[in-house]
Amino acid sequence: MQSVAAKADSLYKEFLNKKGRLIEEPVEPLKSIQKKIYNNILKHVELPPEFHGGIPKKSSLTNASFHLNKKVILKMDLKQCFRSISNAQVFRAWREFLGCSPTVSRIATRLTTYKGHLPQGTSASPMLANIVIAPAVMKITELCKQKGLKNTQFIDDANVSGNLINDSLITEMCKCFTIFGLRLNRSKIKIMRWGGEQIVTGLSTKKLNLRLPKSVRNSIRLSLFNLSKVNLNGRLIKRDCQRVRGKIEQLKNTHPQLYEEMLNQYKQIVS
């Protein structure tokens, strides 16, 4: 373990994903070690109920459900969430939150950080990010309870909802992050009121039930239609089929009837 920790920075491969984000993916043997760290330790960490990202049995749906049918929703985004979390912050997570000895904390930090920061693309990073963010979120929760508001955290997305959210309250919430060494992307701070679109972790929360935004549903329909046109020419590509199937799966929990309809259409196209 110590020998792997000593050379951990050399056990990553970097690449850009489809959204242009830099992914820092571990390779063996570090990848397997990080999975063990997650499954044996991090997976069992209990965090405040406001956390939904990277938590077993929680998802973007459970996160968004807390903000259904609200007059106003505030969205805040942590700037470069993983890269902005330093190895010193991760060390404190192991040492203070998880209660490891200094020696174990140093080794664990080397095994779970890359070039001095928390890497994006590992099994351990989401939960470690949650642990680092937790003190700030707990401060925001205290503030929200005083104001009759609800807050949730989905990795780098912070959402607050209720009847009234003003500039002074936003300033106080921003301070909750900055005092713990976390940076907000201030250009992405957004207030979503009842009269306009309200999207939380990719889901519309305006009605009594969560829904995918109409633009997303239309995009899935278009992808399915384009796939059918390609099939007419006899040039179906496995990668394209998998991509469309993945899009259809987005409908499963929020639009079950539409999901079944599109899934049947998809099966007819690829059969």
C-alpha cells in the first residue's frame, strides 16, 4: 500500500469527456485500491440528510424532490469542485472526520489525491468531496432552518428553496462556503422563481411530480427518430444505439409511460 501511495501520481490517465471536462482516471493497482477504500470505508460514512450526490440509495431524483412546488429556488455551484479541494483538505477529512491516525491519514491522502488535489473520475472522490463540504453545508442548514427554507447538496450543486430568498441571505450562504476554503462560481448563482423555469439537478420541479424538461424529452425523441433514419440505410452503429438507449433510460423514473413507448420503438428499430 505504501509503495503504491509513493508513486500514486504516476498511476492516472487524463482525458476530456464529451462535455469537455478533464477526467483524471486511476489505473491499476491504484484503481482497485481506491475501490476498496470506497467500499470498505467511505461507502459507510454517515453524512447529514441534505447530501444526495455520491450517497448509496440517493440520486438526482431524491435531491430534486426536496424542492418540488416551491415559490423560489436558489442554485449555487462550487467552482471546479474536485480540483479546488486540496490534499490538505483531504488529509483533514481522513484525520478529523474519519478519525485516522496521522500516518494512515497521510497514506490515505496520497492514495486518493492527484497532483495536490482531489481528482475527478475516481470512485473515492465524490464521498471525500462530500466530507470536505459537510461543515459548510451544516452551516447553511442552520441558516435555512432559521428562515424556514430547505437545502440540499448534490456534489458541487447547492440548492435552497422556500418562499423568500433575498440578496443578503445569498451573501450569508456564500460566506458559509468561503470560510471553509471552498470557492463558488458566482456567475452561476441563479434564482429560479415560480413564474419561470425551475430545474434542479436536471429535473423540473414546478409541478407536483418531477419531470424531465420538455427540451430534454424532445431531444430524446429526435435521437430516436434519427436512429430510425440511419436504420433505413442499414448502417446502425452499436455506439449510437447505446447512446440512444442511455437517453431513453432517463425517462424511466419520471415518465414511465413515455419510457415504455420509446423503449418499444427502440427495440423495433434495432431488432
